[in-house]
Amino acid sequence: MKNSVPGQFHGIRAEIISHQVWESPANALIITLPQPSSILSSREGSKTIKAVCNCYLPESTWGSLHDHPDNWEAYLKAVLSEVNLSSEETTALSTGVNMEGLAWQEEAFDDLWVLAFVTAGVSTNAMRVGRDKASAIERDGLFEKIGTINTILLTSVRLDLTAQAASFITITEAKNIALQELDVRSCYSPKLQATGTGTDQIIVVSGSGDKCTYVGGHTKIGELMAKAVTSATILAIKKHLGMAG
């Protein structure tokens, strides 16, 4: 079953695919690009891809994925086959947040544009990084999946690897503005302002327009990135917490 989420943006198609994962209902955001594009992912590093996915995995599936990491590849292959894609040409994130909580925001100025897609789960493991104690350790690439803020950012401009890496700073600062404006508190130290969830993930997709080497707050593209991410994150958190009206 396919549901178009926002539809078409600058040749980019976004849709939600509803499916079953080991007899549990799940869904995934599939963003199909008009041409192969360079990306930087906090999960997979640098790749050239045709599509980006954000996959909602319900709690009933977490044990199977945690104990058998090969199940993630099998799951992803099955989902992507529904849209005629392979894992080699796709980059994917996972979350415990249903795609019904997806938020998106576009910001534009002249021929520049930025599009942010965000899901945000902050009710179980929001934390203040460096102040709250760690609750997990990586062993053979395995972690528990609880809540997370996933940010997918697409832009009209061409970003090399350095600019993509620098954009993570702007995106993270913008995410923190959203957490501050909604006064999201650490689940572990409620007197402290949360800075994220401890499992937050980012994907930045380069466009094919003019090359941009600087993406900080002093630049117009950096301003657009920050506005889009902050607005989308605020709405995603409100949806997650049932505050969106």
C-alpha cells in the first residue's frame, strides 16, 4: 500500500509505504531522487544513491533486529523491492516513530531551496549529551533502538563532502533550537534541557545546482537549512507528543 505524503518537490517524490514486518504493521518514508546524488549519512557515510528511506520499526521487531543484525538487510531488501530499488542504490535510517508523525518543511530564496523531513521521538530517551550517563555500548554494531530524531535534508545546491560534513553542525544547532523552544527535558535529568535523544541520525543530500562550500549560519543556504530543520523538528516533536493541532 502506498500513500503519497507531500508529493513532488523539484522532481523529488516522497511517499509512505505501509507493510508488515514479521506480522507487525510498519511503514517507511521513501524519497526518490530525480537523478543519482551524493549524500552523507551518519549511519552509512558517503554514498551516491537514488533514494533515501526512513523506516519505522515497531517495538515488537526490535528484539529480532537486535539479536540478528542480518534481519535488517533482509527487511530493507523486502521494502525496497516494492519500489524497484536495491540497498546498494539507497541509504536508510530506522526509527521507532511511526511515519504518521513525519513532518516536513521547505525554505526557499530566489533559486535556492532546502527541504527537511523529520521524525522525532523524545518521550523515552531525550538526554543532555555529556551530562547524562550513557545507557548503551556498541558491541558488534548492535544497540537498542528506543526513540530518535531523524533528519533528512535535501538542497538545490551542490555540496562536496566537506560542505556536507559542515552542514551537520548547522542541522544539529537547528535541532537544538527546536528542543529549546519546546522546552524538551532530559528523560534522565528532568532539570536539564535535552540536546537530542542519544541516537539521532542525519542524512544530507547534495543537489545539482551551483556549488556551495560554506553552509554556516552566516550564509543564505545555512539560514535556509536551519529554518527548515527547526520548523520541521518542532512540528515532528509536537506530533509525537500529541500537541499538533
